[in-house]
Amino acid sequence: MIFTFLKGAVDIVVLGSVAQDTYLYVRGGFSLGCSRVAESFRIGGGGSAANTAVALARLGLKVGFLGAVGADDVGSFLKEDLMREGIDVSQVQVLKDHLSSRVYVIVDLDSGERGMVGLRDACNFLQIRSMEYISQSSLLHVSGYMLQEEPGRSRTLEIMRKAKELGVTLSLDLTQEIAQRSLIKRAGEIDFLLGNESEFRLLGYEPSEMSLKIARRELGCQNIVVKLGARGSAALMGDEFIHKGAFRVKVVDTTGAGDAFNAGFLYGIIKQYSAEDCLEIGNALGAYACIGEGARHLPKKEEVELMLGRKI
């Protein structure tokens, strides 16, 4: 499926949360009621949408970020962190009455799996301002975390509807909390709906051609992309169903792998590559994210090309 992309100030606008991530690395797993001594910790930039924005910027795209931070030291750090990656932060709002978002992540070094607890504040109070900036971009990518609660939900849905009216290509990344058919339908006509296998199962769909065709009809989405973890990814693009296997890597930390996949896939869409190539680039970024610590273990374009064995 071919999309016509406009030449604007940025190639893509990413709408969603930017947060300070605090990582604690343990062994032996972690669950409620247990006690562990962390082997190490680290603090850095995070937030699902911001991770995707950074990955896109490292691939060489012009990226704009639309989100909000608090008027605090964490907010200043988060804006500067995005700026260092070459991301346009002119649309990042600083809200005096709210705290910058924070996420606390516990990573099991034995399995690479993780659990997290987030404090979402400023990003949920994003204000709707001029749509001119979004209208000049090729694509608007929205993090599903923005649809979890009010007032962020209503404001984000309005931005999405206005973007479609302006002819901007729209993508939405699911979360388990927004895996509700009625909520997705409220978002209007979504060009690309991305989510993992468990999120689509919460909606009642499987990663098969027949099931995704039903999902497309019932949800009103043009194209559907399913992240399958160690099994790669699958998509229904137009009338074509594609499955692409994963890259084999030794997993260190899965934090941000889905965000990285989103960036690789959307990079391919903007470059107007085939559906198969879009999935493969997404898989490459997702795999790379897993072989290092933290959500920002993201590759440069040259490193992706080395994994693929070709230029992108």
C-alpha cells in the first residue's frame, strides 16, 4: 500500500510520554512479597513514545516530539536528553502544576524480562494547541498510554481526529489498558494499528490472516501489525498477510523492544518500502534493543544495515 507523504518541518511527529526511567537489576525473578538486593541500577531517559522518537532519530529521520513535562529538574533533563538526539522539542509543553513522569523498572538478569511501575502526571495533561506543526509532517505516531485516562484520552483522541482531517497518516501503538474495541473505534480511521500478541488477544483476535481481516473490519483500521516477540512479527497490509521471523539474539533486557520495533517499522513506511521490509527492519531494531540494558539501547542506521546486510 502506497502512502503519499508531505515534505514538512519533520518527517514524523511522535505523541506521547517522555519519562525518567530508573532501572534496578536483580537475579532470581521478582514478585510481590519477595525481597531482592539489586546488583546494579541506572537512571536515564525513557517513556514509550520518547523511546520510539529516539530510535527514529538515530535512523536519520527528522523527528518532532509532542508531549509534556513538569517544571522541574527531571523535565529539564528529559528535554535536553531528546535534544541531544537531534529531536525537535519545540512542541514539548512545560506544565508548572504537574510533575514530570517517572518509571521504575525491575529487570531480571537471568531471563531479561522486566516489570515496571509508572508515575504519569504531566504527559496526561497535554494541552491542544495549533495543529499546524502536525499538518506539516508525514505521519503522526501516537502512544496508547495517552488514551489510558482523562483528560489525556479526550485530548489525544481530538488531536488524532484533527490529524486525519488534515490528511496526515496516523499510527497507534496499543497497550493492554486500551485494548478495548470501543475505545479504538473512537480514535477514528487509523492507518496503522500496532500491538503485541497479548494486546490483540485481549481484543479477541489472533495473529492469523483470517482473524486480522476480521479485526480490520471491526476496528476500522487500514493496516494491522502484530509484534510476536521471539517469533518475529506479522501484518495485514492491504490484502497481503505477511509473517517475518525474528533475529536470533541473546536477550539481556526486553525493555523498549516494542518501542524500537515501532520505529523500525514506521521508518520503512515513511521510506515506502515493502511490507516485508518494514517488518524486517522493525524486527532488527527490536532485537537490537534486547541485547543491551535499558530502553535506549537503540542502534544507529549503520548498525541496522549491518544486521540486515543491506542499505536502508
